[in-house]
Amino acid sequence: MAKITYIEWNGTAHEVEVANGLTVMEGARDNGIPGIEADCGGACACSTCHVYVDPTWVEKLPPKEAMEADMLDFAYEPDATRSRLTCQLKVSDALDGLIVRMPERQI
């Protein structure tokens, strides 16, 4: 179980516990957190679960796979360093304390 903080574009923070084995996207969906649409359901076929990872977490996450990097090209204002698709981030104890910020909108 990991505590993850999701911060909406307007600054509203939601700290929730997400079970190991789920994705960061599923944690947002299951807890009704606005700002992550997840139109493809986690298949890495869109960019509607895009977030900006807090700078302190960028190096702690596994590297982006090629498919994720390709999908991020379609995200709203992607950041080469901090942008990630939450459907590609598996929750484990190692993600306890993760902070992600939603973009102004998802496309």
C-alpha cells in the first residue's frame, strides 16, 4: 500500500492509499479523483491520464517505455522530464509518498 498525493490543476490535493499492484491511474479512478480521465482504461493508447511527477520523484520511477513516450507526444503541454502516464506506473511500497500534479486539461 502506498500513499499517493494527486494535485488538481487548481491546487486541490487528494492524498489516498492505493493498493500494491494497481496503477497510479487506477488509484485515481477508484478514489474519484478528478483530472485523470483514463479514456483507454489503462491500455497506454491515449494520453488522458497524463500527470507531472513531482521533481523529487522523477529519478525514483522506472524509465518510460517507448510506447509511453510516444503517447506523451499527444498530451497537453508535456514536460520531457516530469510528464508520465499514470497507467504505466505500478504501485508498490516504493511509491509511498509519490506526488503527481494534473495538467490544466487532458487531451
